[in-house]
Amino acid sequence: MNIGTGQANPASHVKKALELYVVLMFWITVASWLIYMIHPTFDRRPLFNKYDQFRDLTNYAGKTEHLWHGATTMGHGFPIYNYPPPGAFVFQFFNHLIPTHPVKTYVFFFSAALVAFATVAWRAAGRTPETRSAAGAAIIVTLVMAEPTWFTVDRGNIEWVVWTLSATGLCFFLAGRNRLAATFIGVGSSIKPFSLLFLLLLIGRRKYKDALIGLAIATGVIAIAAVALGPNPWHTYQALKPGPAYYFTHYVENLRPADEARFEHSLLDGMKIAAVTVKTRGIHPNVAISKIDELCSRPEGWHLARILARVYPWIALVGILILAKVFYRRPVVNQVIAVATAVSLCPPVSGEYTLLQLYVPFGAFLTFLARDVATRRTNFPDRAMAAFSGVFALLFVPLTFLRIYAGTAKLILLLVLIYLAAKVPVPSGYFGDFSPEADS
């Protein structure tokens, strides 16, 4: 049933959808933690164990103390370094800006970024009086409770830096500032390369030059960082090779321990869990955990995981091509949701923190509801409002009561989100879908 024409108050339907989002976010988060407190097993905990807290950041303190011509140090020994060269300087910034307080430095800048994006979302979605309180509640509950945020902070992972840069690019893209969008996406992609998929949005607008500029910026930043780590890019490449090689062998071509696997939701992660489920003849959490620990501890690894890892690049490529074809002429919010979901799905290993990439798509959808639907600029089905709101909420809460299958549940939800974006147009006048340029 469409709202708008024939409906007395479309804003009330928007409020109900946002209230559904807030209720799901709050109560599922509370329930997940309560279940863990009642049954305190490692696989029900919504975060990693406390002893592992902030290790993604602090483990690199020693390696990043002196980075000038430090590629050999970065590429050998513990911890394994498997990022492109610019990532080393991100680690150095947080660990050594205030050497005695790296975690506080990290949390301060991450918090500032979150508040900045929440403010942008409020300025965009909070202008409609009828839905202001519901939009504010949705923004606040996301800011305070969203699992991807807490998971990222708990790990000390620099994924939020990539997200901040690419999210800034997405905001500029939504505002029609394509060159600035390309710049920020390019810089973000130099740290973790899968953000390059956001350049598909510019290609969809036929802004080929801007997309090439984004690619050139990513390449340029990597080259500059490689020279700094060098003394030259070739030496940096040779020195850093052991890290990605180790990562590919132990993370991509093998299973991860159950404590990590339950937070992973890429397509390849799902294929591996599906294979384990077949091997254990059904959904049996305890049996699956034992089997995963047995298989991943084998010195030679699990042969089926290696096979899946070697065919996966072709599966991912086909998926990206299908996505580009399906969403090429879709409304801009549909495109942003689809590509951000792909950025979270396509890496061979994708942890909970990659779901940060869905914050801006959710903000765009929230703005669409407030600026376009509530003000009767466009009609939108009630069921679609509820479906989008429900799926976003479930992606932003801990599902660890599902134990080893929590990551697989997130994978299914991401696929559902892409399906919704493919089937339900989200045409927004606020984001320019009805402008002459959009129709050209």
C-alpha cells in the first residue's frame, strides 16, 4: 500500500517505520547482551574477549615508531602487516601523536567523526517538523548503540578511517559534488582498496573523468607512501609481500577460529560456513565450532577452503558486473545502498566493522523518508519502509545469540538489502533524481 496520495498523513507512516528501527535496535542489543550474561560462552559475547581489546591498533606501536624507510620492519615479524603502504602512517598517527595515550587518541578522533556525520544526518533529515523526533531518535540510537561502532572501537581497527573518507565522498556524491567525492573515495581506497567500488557511482553518472581522478589519487597516495617507506616503491613492495602472503594463506585460503568466524560476513565467509554446515550435516553450533577448530588447525589447512578461495575472485567479479548492470539507471539512494553493501560483501574476509559503510546509505534513506515521503513529494510503500528499516536495524545490532552463525545471518541480511534496493525504487527529489541531469 502506497502512502501519499490517498493517505491522510504520510508522516505518520514514516514515524512508525523509524520507531520500528529504534525498537529493534534497542531491544535486540539489550537481548544479545542479556543472553551472553545468562550463558557466558565465548561465542555468545557480542565483542571479542577483553584480553584482545584494541590489539588491532596497539600491536603496531613498535613497528610504526620510525617509518622513514621502514618497509623491512613493517613487512617482517609480529604483527603481520597486510595493508597498502598508507595504512602504516595511519597506525603511526594514532600510536605516536600522543605516545602515552594511543587508545584515547583513537577514540577521540573516531568519536568526532561519528558526531560530525550524525550532525550532517540531523541537518538533512531533521528539518521536517512532523518526523523530527523520530528521525532524531533513529540518529541517536545509531550513534550510541550500533554494533559496528562498538566492534571497531573494541578492536582498535582503522576501518573507521577508511569509512570516514569514503563516507565523506558519499556525502559529496549525494550533494552532486562529484570531483570532491572522487578525491575522498580515492584517499580512502589507498588504505583499504575495496572502497574503490564506490567509484562505480560516478561511472553510473557518466562522470568517467572524475572516476579516473579517484583511481589516480588512490594510486598516487599509495606511491607516495611506498616511497616514504622505501627507499623506493619496488623495495617497499618486496618488503611488505610477506604480510599479504601470510594473510592469504591463513585467512583467505583457510577457516578462521570460531571466535573470529562468527563476526565475518563476506560472500566467501558464507561459502566456507555453508561448507562446514554440509560437513556437519546441519546447523549444530557446538559441532560446527569443534569442526572449525579442527579444520583450521591442520598444518596444511582445509582443502575445500582453498578451492573456494581460488574460485571466489570470479564469483565476486560476476557479482559486481551484475550489480553494475542492475543498478546502472536506478535512483541514487538505491545505487548508494547497493554499492555500500557490495563494499562490505566483496572482500574475501569481511569483519563486523565493514558494516560502518552502511551508515551513510541509512542516513540517505532516513533523509529520503523525511524530505520526500513525509512531505508528499513522492509515494513509497509502507511495507518497503518497514522492510528497509528492519534490515538496517538487524545489520546494526549484535546477533551473537546465533553463535557461530551470526556472521552468516549478517550475510543473508546484506543480500536481502541488495534485493530490496533492486526491487523497490527510492526516488528522491532531495537527492536530485528528478533533475534534468538525472534524466539525461
